[in-house]
Amino acid sequence: MSPPGNARRAVEWFRRVRRAEGYERHLVLLVVKSAFAATLAWGVAHELMAAQAPAFAPFSAVLMMQVTVYQSVVQSLRYVVAVAAGVVLQGLLAFALGPNLLAFAVMALVALTLSRWPKLGAQGTQVSTAAFFAFSLYVMATQTVARFEQLGQILLLVLIGCGLGIAVNMLVFPPMRYRSAERGIQIVCRSMTDLFRDVVSGVREGDLEAERTSNWRHRAGELEKTVAQARTHVATAWESIHYNPRRSARHHRHTGFSTYGPLVEALDRITRQLVSMTRSLDLWYEETWTSPYADFLREYADFLGAVSDVTDALCDLGSAPRTEQLKELQDLVRRADERRVRLADGADERGLPSGDHSRPYGVLLVEATRLTEEFRYVCEILGKGDDGNRPD
């Protein structure tokens, strides 16, 4: 790669940091906040306390700079318990057996066993880490009183580091992940729109070749993973509210997130219906472009085209859309339902064999009904907005 290309990418990266609240900006904030918390912790541990092992404080502070304030609090509690277990374990065994190789071997065995305790989660490894560092300090001290002072100082440094880490994460640009939640939902809706429109194009053109329909089926399956990612983003958004000072700021209209969870679950059900629909089209292997089959498929394409307009509109809506946006969405859903009714009536008039699995009209009609029902439910969700549904 040429240097100009690298320089151009670097400039674009910094532009994204400046103009959008996305991954790049979150990364920069995390680095700056971590450095600030580590500096504060080092200053307290080294400059004020003159600790023998001051690195425990900044290490603990940086470790607490989690994605959300809530996680900072939860992980700090687990971390303190893990470190305390390691330090107390080391103190008891070294005092009983002496600071020798046997004591270290027994301590390592017990500490590594405790580190597997599920309650400690990702902080379990800190049991053995703390025990090893504590043992090294214990060995270097020459007097028993000094040794136990060192162990107590480790716990104090860890508490100071955790406290400073939580304080910095809570008070300096505390993370609110509503944009990540919105972006995850928008990605799902955009992917749905693209797939619906591709299916519409193929059905209208009469292109139901196995290669193309198999691609639709595969994309519908991949969409399930995209929905799962959106669900994770929404969960993180909810989590970011807890213990966050910004949740009470009036200008953050997204702090309720009351619509995000139900909306993602509705999109998940729509995705499953899309999977069923594309599977049915993939099974449509016989020549169908003679009446009445061609008429049914053309009308089904019209219905899916109206559905794609609904998902396209959803891409631009937040958790609490404006009245005119919601009305437009409701109109689009009504239009899609009208297409569905016309489709069902046409199938009845032509006497299409809904039980014929080589031409699964019945499945497609059922999924059309389910799709419109889900979109009506989405309108109800968005109509409720966030008012009166804020978490405690």
C-alpha cells in the first residue's frame, strides 16, 4: 500500500470521528478516558501513597472502562472479589507454609481452581493473577508485618483503581448506546428492503431459476444473524441507561428505548416469514408463466413491492417517529394489506391448488397475511413511543 493511500484512509478515519457518533468516535473516547483514569490512579498510588506496587491502581482503572457504566460497576465488583480471593489465599498459604516453592505450588493450584468459578465471569483469571503478584511482593518483604501491609495495600490500590475507573466512565462522556441500537435496526430493515426488492424483480421477470432463488433463501437465512446482532445492540442500549447520569438529560429523547425490544422481536418474526417465503419460491421449480400461475406471481410481486416500501420507510424511523412519519408508515401498511387482499381474492377466483407443494400458493398466502399482521403490530409499537415506559 502506498503512503498516500494510507494517509487518505487516516484522514477519512478522523473525519468519521469528528462528524459521526460511531465506532471510531467511541474508540477514541475509550482510549482518552482510559488514559485519563490510569493517570489519575497512578498519581494517587505513586505520588500520594508511595505504594510499592502502584501499577495495580491504573491497571484496575483501565480494566473498569467497560462499554457501559453498568458493566463497569458489575465487573468491578467481580474484579474486587477475585483479587481479594487471590490475595487472601496467598496470605494464608504463605503464612502457614512459608514463602517457598511448596506454598507457591499449592497457591497456584487453588487459585486456578477458584478462577473457574462461574460467578466471577471474565474476571475469574484475576484470582490467580492477584495471587501471583501478591506472592512476589510477599517474598520481597523481610518482616511479617511488612508482608501483610503489602497485601492490604494491594486491595486498597485495587479499590482505588476501580473507583476511579467507574467515576471517569460515569462522569466523562458516559456511554449511551442508543445510536448503536438504532443502527442495528436500520441495518436489518435495509437488508430486508434489498432482499424484498430483489425477489420482486425476479418474480416480475419470471426469473425463478434455482441459482437465484437459492441466493434469496441464503440471504434470508443470513438475515437471522443480522437480527441477532441488532438484538445485542438493543440489549447494550438498555444496559447503558443504568447508573448513567445522561439518562436524565432532557435532550436525550432515546433513553427509554421502550420500542426497541418489541421492534426487534417483530423484525425477527418477519425474518422467519421471509425465510419461509424464499424457501417456497425456491421449491417452485416447474414452469409457471402461464395463466393462472403467472397472474398469481405478478400479484405476489406487487404485494412484496408494497412490503418493501414499508421496510424502506422503517429504515428512517427512530424509536419515537413524528406524527407525519407514523401516518405515512400506516398508509404504506394499509396499501400492502390491500395488495394482500387482492392477491387472496384472485387466488380464490382462479381456484389455485393451495395444497400443491410443487406450487406452494398456500404457504405464500399465509406468509403474506403474517407479514401484514406484523407490520400493523410495528405501527402500534412505534405509535406508543417512549412516553410512560421509562425504566427504573
